[in-house]
Amino acid sequence: MSNQSSKLGKLYIIIVFALLYIPIIYLIVYSFSSGRQWLTSTGLA
């Protein structure tokens, strides 16, 4: 049981950190590129 909760805890922490860092990374990429060009090159616009 302890092993299962340990895996869930690690997964939870990974998800939380990913959710915290994805917007930061997105803003860094967006600010260093000309935003419209980056959006069209990734197919988001």
C-alpha cells in the first residue's frame, strides 16, 4: 500500500510542477519570438 501511495504522490507532484511551469515556458517562448510567427508555425493560429 505504501508503494502505491508513493507512486501517486510522485505523479501528483510531477503534474503540479508541469502545470506551474508550462505557462512560464510558454510566456518565455512567446516573448522571445514574434508571437504571431510562432503561433502560425506550430499551427495554433
